[in-house]
Amino acid sequence: MQPTNPAHIHRNILQIKSRIKALNIAAYKPYSNYLYVGNLDTSSGHDILFELKRIIPFGKQYIMFSSYCIIEFNSIEEAFTECNHHKDVKMNDRKLLLNVLKMKQVDQFLLKPSANMIDNNNNNDEKEEKKQESDSISTISSSDEMTNNNINNIIDLNTMSKVFIGNLPYQASEIDIHALVEKFGSIMEIIILRRQDGTSRGAGFIKFYSPNDAIKCVNALNNVSYGNRTLNLKLEKSYK
């Protein structure tokens, strides 16, 4: 039996490390160094940003929105490390939802007027969301008539940018919904209604910047099968 050559072993180890590094680079390529943190309870009155920095302290920048936070890290590897390390963490009895954003998702989640601090005016969102279908109107198509003698108020199309989405697969996250609807236009916010333990209620809301994009989304996805469930999409009711 020939004695093992140490130089040969060292060369093999370097080759293996090089292949692993190449695989890691390929796996990280679509992703960014931004971490999405969802299911935040902004209506609790707690200092959400302070609590979040205490739980995930190594972020380079924390950007707060009405129902989620985007944390910037120095590298993609660091974002994935923090995401995996805190995947089962709870804050104020809510399980945090963490996802590393893909590069194509960064602008959609960051380009929002209310960034940087929690918007207290949006704390009533949870109450509004409980209305769900009862506060929604049917799908609008080009053949729909907007005048009705039985309706005293006129529906304002300029404010109809919020879409109710129901019958979602329970495992679907905000990131999944974003990937589903981003082709219809710029998205302001995506909210999935959740229980205290963080599990989905199978419904949520999508806010577009443009009402036309909201209408396109509803007309394209209503009654469409997604994750073995038939989606139910309706435009939110809004009056002048």
C-alpha cells in the first residue's frame, strides 16, 4: 500500500473548498443583503424598532414600514445567517416571518413613501382588515357599469388601489404573494392576516400604487388556482 502524499491531500482539500465556494456563490446570486421581517404587531404601542434591534442587533440599517421592517446587512451571507438563526423567534407573542429578499424584490419593498419610521396612522389597518369580504366589491371588468340608481355614493376609482385576496394557501408568505402579483405593477404593501401564533388566516391585502394595476391583478387572478386553492380577489370598497 502506497503512503499517502500530504501535498496530494492538501490539493484535494483546496479543490473541494473551491467547489463549495462556487456552489455558494451560485446559490446566493439571485439574493440581496436585505432581510424582510414581517408579522410585526405595530398596534401594540411597544417600541417595535427598539425591540427588533435588541433581537437582531447586527443590522447595518433598519427601515420600518407600517407592518414590516427591512434590515440591511453588510453581506448576503450575513443576511442568510441572521435569517436562519432567528427563524423561530417571537416578538410580543408573534412569530416573526423572515425572508432574504431577492435582488428584483428590493426596490418593490423599499420604494414606499412611509419608510424609515412606523406610520401611526396605519395602526388602524388591523381593524379595517377584519371587514374583509364584507367591505369588498366584485371584480370590475371593462363591461361593468359604474352607475347604479340604488347607490347613493359614487365609487372613486382613483382610491381603489387596495385588493382583498382570499382563499390563500396557508403556507404562502408575503414574499410568495409579491412574486405572484409583481407583474401587474408597483406594489405599496402586502399584508397577510395572521393569528397570534403567526399562522396565516388564508387571506390578506395587496396595496398597489395605481388603481389600474389593482384592477388588472383582480381580473387576472380571481378564481385562478394557486397552491391547490382557488383564489378570491376583490377590490376594496372606497367612496367619494
